[in-house]
Amino acid sequence: MTADPPGTAFSVHDIPFSTYGSWFGVSPVLAEKTRAEDLHLVSHQNGMHAVLRLVPLDAATGERAETAVRATPALLSWTAADGRVDLAYASPDTVRVHGTGLGLRVTAAANALTPFSGTYFYRDPVDDAHTFSSYETGRRYRITVLSGTVAEVAGSQALGAGERGLTVTAEAGGSWEVAVEELDSARPPYRPAAAFGEVTDAARRSFAEFVDTVAPWRSAGTPAAELAAYVVWSATVLPAGLVTRPAVLMSKHWMDKVWSWDHCFNALALAPGSPGVAWDQFSLPFDHQDESGALPDSVTHSEVLYNFVKPPIHGWALRHLRDRLPAPLGRPELDEAYARLTRWTDFWLTARRAPASVLPHYQHGNDSGWDNATTFDPARVAVTADLAAVLILQLDELARLAAELGFPDDARRRAGTADALQAALLDELWDGERFLSRPAHGGTPTRSASLLDLMPIVLGDRLPPEVRDRLAERIEAHLTAFGLATEHPGSPHYEPDGYWRGPIWAPATVLIEDGLRRAGHDHLADEISARFRALCETSGFAENFDALTGRGLRDRAYTWTASSYLMLARDHHHRRADASSDATVA
């Protein structure tokens, strides 16, 4: 086998080992704040569930071997002085595991088996495979021994508490191999179609093709591009359950959902190279749009939640998506987008506007995506400036679509509503220095030290010059050595790991960077982009980052962070190329 390309090795303590399309990964992370000593097969069907424990064994003693774990996009390896175990994906639902000099014990992650929980274990008389049947995932996990010896079986057909699993070994100097499949009820006996080396070569080619597609511009100046691509590639699942399309989950850790604004950033990163998958990312939450026009808060394999929503950034996202796609959307896609965006916009203009109010409101910080931002401390049910701003952009996009599709009256109506919203935004919430928020039930407007109050910069040159210039000054005050702090570091409410009360987040970075460029503040936008890209290159693709130290926080393999890096790095590359071309022409 050839060596993996440089720069793609990663720690499985931060990023799960998985592949495009798979609903499971291999990781020591079993849940939020829960890490195991051993690697586990962790499935995301019906929730996040550790199913199987994978333990390399010392061939001489039969005890757990001390190994070093190394992961690349194509191969996961446990290595010891006297042997190694290698694992690679043969397909999205099957891994092959090969060992020399070490054995492997595969056991159910949970010892307890009840009538409603745990994992049942048995040997199938049809194909002699050893099978684990999981209540939590509702799936079976079949172990087929391709070579070597089953040295021990424990707990076959047993009920109640106890260890369940098997141990695979080989004769001295020999090797063993097994296939591990995640399946539904039944399938034909497993027969390998390729040798293990061919499996790893195919996995390597699959990732190489993906990264060449989504980041053909990468260079030594974008050292995190391949790993960012791997985070997105490996977190993608095939349609199953309530997931109607190929979907990029936010993570194959515990954040294993598609939230209804996160998906936009993944769509934008994929658009130039994988337009079909990008369109699927944009469209997936709309597949679950309810009768009111609202999008769900989140979608995952077995659950769609409607108790909250997410901000209407979809007009902004569709405009950028169309700019990034290599070919124009066809009339069917435009008609679908227009109908869906219309219903989503009208939800905010009806269900989320109090009588006689021009501006819409959130019912909770969760609706904004900035769950616990200090903007919502005075009132959770609040009229905020960021909501009005992104809704104005969505109305602008609806107006453009209506004109393009031949609905001039709708175009004028949408444009007029956008202008009325902006007039109310400036009249009711701008105090000459920054935007305020106010309780939706009525009350005094208040200010906060949250970056959320500065998000109307997304309106760019739609804002009066004095407003966008003042916003830019205040945004710069939030800029630390690593990026934009979501709560001003001088605020008494600032918390280093306070979620939206301090840490740096990718979506705020991308939205503000884009708004600043359209507002004419390119230098500040360049600086924000450069600091965020450097942060990812140093600290990876965490859910968020400590604004004063740059340390990655919470989920360490978050796709909208990786996608935001890919977007910003690509755009930076193209700006440099354009500047170089202009200089050459001059």
C-alpha cells in the first residue's frame, strides 16, 4: 500500500474515523463528555450509540495490548512493538479489520441486556457469522471471520448482564481478518470482493477524489484544507430514516443532526465542486417544512424537532449558493426554491409578528442559533436587529427570484416589504451607536455586549454609510488575536467556554466577513478571515473556540467550522489570484 498524503493524519480523540455515506464511525467518544479507553463502533442510527468495543490483544498473554492509534482518511491502525491491527471501510456499512501479531476482542459496549435495551449476541447457523442485535440502534452488526481463528466466544444467546463477544487471533507469524457490517434484518453471507490492500487503496482514492473536487485550489498556504474536507466527507450519511437526502451531519460525535441554519454553510462549501450534494444540503430541512411554513429546528435519522426554529439566513445562502454553483439552477429548482422560501418568509411575517408590529421576533435565543447570547437576558421573547436584517436579505432574494420567474407584482411587493422592515429596523432599534433589542410584548429597548447586536452588518451597502461604518468599528472591538468573540471580552458576562457568551463561532465569522465586504470594509474582512483560517489551522475544526486562547471547545469535529474554513480559504485564494492577474495585466 502506498503512504497516505501528508497532512491528513488526525487524532481519533478529536475526529471520528468514518467514511462518506456511513451511519457509523470508530471513536473513543461515546457521548458528550464521555470518552472510553478503547475505540468503539459508534452508530448514529436512532441516535448516537456506542455498539461494539474493539480491543487489540497481546498475542502472548491474551490481555489488552498497549498500542498507538493512527488515523488517516483511508486507514485506522493500532500498532504495537510486535504487531498491528488495521481497519478500513469497504463500503459505507462495512469495515474490514486485518491483524498480524495482535488479536482482537469485539464485544458489546453495554453489558446489560433487558427486554428493551442492550445488545443480544448469537452465532448465525446460516452463515456461521457472529451477530450483535442492538435495541438502541435497531440494527444488527455481523462479524464474518475471513481468515484466522475464533479463539473465544462469550455470552452467545445469553440474557441479562454479562460480556458478549468474540476474540479473533491467528497462528504465530500469520494474520487474521474479519468483516463488520451494520445491517437491517438480513442479507446474503458476506463474501469479500477485494483483498484488504485493495480496500484501503479504494478508500484512499475515494477521499482523494472528494478533496480534489471540493478544494482543487489548496496549497501550502491552506494547510488545513485536506483535513477540513475529511471532516465534511466523513460526516456525510446516505439517505435513511427521516434523512431524505445525502446529508452532512454537524458531526459524527454527539452533534449528529442537521440544524436548519448549519446546513447552509455546508452547502456553500460544497457548491463549486459538488453542486448536486450542495443542493441536497440546502434543500433537506425544507423537505420537512410544516404547514405554517416553518422549518424544523433539526433533522436526524429518527427525529425531526419543531419546538424551535433557526434564523432565516436562507435567502442570503441561496444568493451565495447560486454565485458559487458551476452552472445555473434550472427552472424546476428555482420554482421549488421560490415556493419554499416564500412559505418560510411568510412564517416570519405572520406567525412571528405581533399585531401592529413591523419587526418580527424570536421566542427564545435558540431560534436565533445564538442560544444563550446576552441579547436575550432582558427578554427571551425578543425583537432583535439580526432577525430583521437576515429577513430583509431573504425578502431581497425573493424579489429577485420573483422578477426572474416572471412575477413582477410579487417582486415589487417583496421589495417594498424589505424596505419597510429596514426603515423600522433603523427607526426602532438603532440608537446612533449600535442596534438594540426589545421585549416583543413591549418595553424599553436594551443594549448588550453581544456580537449578535452587530449582525445587521450582513446588510452591507444596504445600510446608510454612517451605520455600517459604526458597526464596523464595534465589530473590530470584538476581534481578538484569534477571531471574533461573540461577547465582548471586557463584558462582565464574558465566559471563556460560555457557548455564545464569548467563544468564536464559524457562522458569525462568515456572515460578518461577507457583510463587511459588501459594506466596503475589505481590510477588516481580510483580517477576520485571516485570523479564523489561522485558528482552524492551529486548533482544528471545533464547534467553537476560546476567544482569548484559541483552544478548541465542545465538539471537536464540527462540519460548519470545516466548511467555513473551506469557503474562506477558497475565497482568499481567488482574491489573491485575481489581484495577481490584475497586476500582470497592468
